Amino acid sequence: MDIQLFRTFLSVAKLSNITKAAEQLNFTQPAITAQIRMLEEHYGITLFERMGKKLYITEAGRELTIHAEKLLTDFYNINTAMQNFSHFNAPIKLGASTTAASYFLSPALLEFQNRGITGSVNVDICPNLPITIKGLLDNVFDIAIVHDKISSNQIIQFSLSHEKLVWVVNHDLFDMNNNYQGISHYPFINFRPGCVFRTMFEEKIRKKDVHSIIEYSDAEAIKRAVLDGVGASILPYVLVEPFLANGTLIELTNAPQLTFVMSVALHKNKVLTPAMKALLLIFAEHGNMQSDLIDYIGTKS
């Protein structure tokens, strides 16, 4: 039975007037009368009696008001509860590498907040690419920010930013080694095997040119170790830019110059909510590369 019938009934019961109820509910007077009649015929009762120009609710009508009010309250509560799980109200689930979370995400998420976009974002830090890919394929993540090339016909990827990698060492350690610019002269703090940064530089230099003493899977941990003077390493320029500017770290220039691309990835069948589209657009705006992402967003109705 249509829930509107009970709304109409309660309005008539409260106002004791069909004409006023019609005005309040934006129905015609015959429509209100027809809805009340449908309820009466369904239950086989009389809800209202007319005495001259006045409308009086019956005993059955008074009983129905108790249940109708509870019904509408429950209906409202169900609606509210289900909206919390609604596809278009659910938080955006975002997977990101440590590097992305450290510098790329914060400005974009601040812009997302400043624009007053309805919705929230849950960020998970992914220690490696396989976890990120699995998260996208299993719908654990709606969107991922990565700096690796993903090879999967189920995932689409859009370039955002072209970034520089730099070889860096603590200033004091640099002085202790007579300002030597070659990376082979320093203990090397490496990324774990499988990390895109390690793969990139191993393709450019000989293994004997680096003497790994520690390996991390996390760029922030490597940055901290370099700042503490443990050794030299290769890191995204944006992570160490302030320390290069104030002289805490020194860039080693006698080494291959390398770059990487930050990109956004999502499942090709992902349904984009308005909040997701807004966030993706902000990502595109914050990137420094020409991207097909904006065109892609425009194709998703």
C-alpha cells in the first residue's frame, strides 16, 4: 500500500478539513477524498464522519492515527538509515602510495574540502603496487593514486604529474666525504625489491655503484634515514625540496637523472558518484601533465 495514503490520512485527521489538507499536500480536494476512500475500502471501516460542514474522526480513525504515525516514523528512519549506505553517499575509498599521500593528496583533498563537496574520503596507504591493484579489482578502493604502470585490462590509468627523482645526502655526511658527488662513495639506503624507484635506477646504473646497507619499502622512512645521516638515497624531489632549499640535504649530481609519472587509476567498470567526479577533476587540475582524465569524467553520466 502506498505510504502517501497514510500521510494524507494524518493530514486530514490533524486539520479536520479536506480542503485544508489538499492545500497543505498540494493535491486536489477530489484526490484527497479518493485516498481516504481507498484506506476505508482496504480495511472495511469508516475513518471520518461528516456532520453538516464539520468532519469528525471515528474511533477506528483514532486507532489508525497511532499506527500511521508510527509507520511514517519507521519509514523515515529506514530511509535515513539506508541513505547512509547509499552508493552516492558512501565515502570515497582511496588507495595511495606513501609518496602520493605525502605530498600529492593533501593539496587536492584540501581543495575538495574547500569547495564544499558533499562526501568524505577514506585514504588507505598501500605499501606496494600488488596491494593497490588487488584493492581496485576487489572494489576495496574506488580510486588509487600510484607512481607505477599498471598492467591490467580491468584497470584504466590517467597520467597526472611528471615528477623528478634526486639523489640526496645529509650535508654533514657530504662534508665528511669531502663533498664527493658520486653515489658510489656513500652507504646507500635502498628501496625494497619491486619498488618502482629501485627498478628505475637499477636500469640506469651498475649494481656495484650502490652499496645498500638498509632497505625500506617506505619513502618517508628513507627520507628520515637520509636526514639522520645514515646514508644517501634517491627520492622524489617534492619530498626533499625544503631540505635542499635550506641546505640540510645536498643533491648528488654525478648520477643518472630520473623522472616518474604520478597517475590515477580506477576499475574500468567503476560507477562514478558526483563526489568521485569532483575529486578526480581536482586531481587533474593539480597535475602538471595534459591528461585524458577530464574527457573521461565527461563521458560518465
